[in-house]
Amino acid sequence: MFIFILFTLTIILLLFLLSMIWPPDSPWSPWWRTSKKISVIMCDIAKVTDKDFIYDLGSGDGQALITASKLGARGVGIEIDPLRVFISKILIRLNGVSRNIEITRKNFFDVNFSDATVIFAYLIPKTLARLKPKFLKELKPGTRIITFVYKIDLPLIAADQKNEVYVYEIPKH
């Protein structure tokens, strides 16, 4: 039994370490976190307010939504990994913002984002490219899309190059 536990913990540790050097063109999503510092920068640069409704695609532990919720915004985290859903629900409750945030376990390609005013997307380039047609079809002009590290081919309206935070806007049709 001890060897099984040790083996399992070793595999988990190796996967965690691998996620830190994950190749950007990989078809699988790594377990990257958005830090509190980056979440604050994202909300500041995108001018998130209490009028915003946010979708966080691949919401992970929910940090970006927690930060936005403390500014009064409401939102939905879309996360496919049950462990990350569980962790984010606990953190959201511990931060006292569960009235403004819903976490749902789904594939974000199966979710309609048409009521969003802001999208958070810390995703790899291949996924962002696949999402672009969905964004253009479902989102209203003026909806802001915030990416971290990776860029998407949409009109850029603001950027923090040092911290690799980019804000895009859905253009008028």
C-alpha cells in the first residue's frame, strides 16, 4: 500500500512539474494557475466593474473570478477537471464570494457565452484559435477578452507587455 501511495504522489508531482514547461502547441491543457497579482492586473487593465458578467474558460482554482467578484462583477467558471472544480468551489466559499460566482463542470466549447461582457482565457494558442470563431459568433461587439501569456487574433485594445496580459475586443460586425 505504501508503494502505491508513493508511486501515485510521484506521478502527481511529475505531472505538476511538467505543467511548468508545457509546450504551447500541445493539444492538452496544463494545470497552470493565474496568480492573485495577475488576476488584479487582468481586472484593472480590462476595467472590470460591478456591471460585468464574466466567463472564465478553464477557470482552474477560480482566482481570476474571485478577484473580479471582489470588484462586484458576477461570473461563471467553466472547468472540465473535477478536481479543479472542487478546489475552486472551496476557495470561492472561503473568500465569501459564492453569491456572485458559479462554477460548472463542462467543456467550454459546449457553453454559450452570449451574455458575457468579459471573457478570461488563460489558454494555449491552439485552443484560442479554435475559440475565435465561437467568440465572433456568440459575443456582442464590445465584449472584452482577456488573455494571459498567449495572444489571439482579435483587435487588441490594451496590453501589459511586462506581465503578458492582453485585452481584446469583439469588433462590430
